[in-house]
Amino acid sequence: MTPRYLVFAPGYNPDSGGSIFLHELVHALNTLGAPAALWPFHQPRNGNPLGYIHAFLRRPSILWRRPRFPMAPGRNTPVAFPWHLRRDSIVVYPEITLGNPLRARNVVRWLLYRPGLRDPYRFGPDEMFFRAGEFCDLPDLTGGAPDLVLWRINPIYRNEGRKDRKGACYIVRKGEHKPRIPETAEATPIDGLSHAEIAEIFNRCETFYSYDEATFYSQYAAICGCTSVVVPGLYSTREEWVKNHAPGRYGIAYGLDDLDHARDTQHLAISSLQEQEAAGLETVRNFIRLTQERFG
């Protein structure tokens, strides 16, 4: 069956939340009977979104070289062929894609991070918006985008119940602009490590500090029994942060004065995430309904 939804996405990267979400959307759409496929895009090594090298422009043949395009294991995520792009196609772009490179008539913009906070953005006049949480939205621009959220818990993260925890670890990711706190001076950095390596560190450390206020590693640390702390910066209170980061309401401290909350609610982190994982499929159903109403 010809895919109606084409999701503009990089190759699957288990360390990139945006990549995971985009591939998961294709899988969820196909699971719910809405034919979908990935349309690969390729990015230069420097990561500059202005320099995208689109497969359909530079090397159309790459769309046939499927083994070279990383895919999420065990997911129903076919890769589109050029002829799948039709007048009635609904193309989904992440917020970092500038403009409408496929020149699609029906465009959905999925805000996976707040536009302009880290990367430039350029949207078209008639786009439909969805958001991966309130933090990602620009209500003045979108009018208040509906949620489209697809959390999936990596099973490698679990609490091994170790009694000899000691020391701390930290991650920077999108928090590179923040000044470093003394607590991470001797801590173990985990940026760039594999999930297996990070899970082992989470199980041997007492405390995890995240300079990135939106990374899922904060939840993974809590699941592993590590006291998880987000280094504040974007919000003045915990309540304001949780309002924009609902998955972090249990098991995570927003600042060093919030440690009791993280420890007291750590046991609720896994069940809360499981509930949100299940609820994500409902946001996809809503996505299908709204896009069909809009684009026919």
C-alpha cells in the first residue's frame, strides 16, 4: 500500500531522542493502519541545519540502499521510494528542517524541541503543528499545538539493586551554555557513551546531574536508582519545569534544593513512564484524525 504519511528523518540513532521519535511515529502510524514511510535526510558532520544534503536532490539512488540507512530494530519503518511523494502525501518535518525541501502540499511540522532555542527555524505559511510537549511549543506562532508524544522506555535501564553506589555522573548535551556546578567537577561524563555503558554507570553512581533540561537520560537515571538532578536554568521553579516536562514529575530533582522530592518519588518513575508510553499511542490516533480532517 502506498504510504500516505512521509516522515522526513535521519537514520535511526538510539542516542538521539529526535531520531527515535521520528522512527517511532512511522511505526505507530503503520500499526494503527495509516500507511507511513521514512523519507531519509542526510546531515553534514558539523550538524549545521543550513547544510542539509537531501537524498532526493543529491543522490536519489541512496533511497534504494536501505542497509546504509540505519533502521530501528523490530519496528515497522519502511523507507519511501521517490514515487511515493504525491500531491496527496502528508509530509512530516521536524522543527530543525528549514522550509519545505520536498515542496509538499500538505505539511506537518513536529516540534521536537523549542524552535530557535538552539537551532534556527523557517516554517511555511500553511503548516500544521504538533508538539512533543509544552516546552517545545511556540504558542504565538502555532496557536497552541496539540501533543504528539511517543516515549519508549529502553529496557536496558533497570535498577540492579547495588549496595555499593558511590560518586556522581553527568551529561551536558543541550545544556552546554550553562556554567558548570562544583558537584560535577570530579564526576564521570556520560556524553557519547552507549546505552549499555550509561546503564552500568547509573547503577554504580549515587547521583546523576543533567545540564540538559529535556533529555530522557534524567528518567533513565531514576529508573536505575540513581538520584537524578536537573541543573536549572530555563525555569525559575520546579512547578514551571514540570509543567513543560511532564515525564519528569517523579524521581527527578529540579535543582539541588529538590533532592528530597527525587528520592521520595523515585519508585514512581517507572510506572509513570509506562503510563505515558501507553498514552502516546492515543496522541498518534489524534494526529491521524486531525491531519485527515485538515488534508482530506
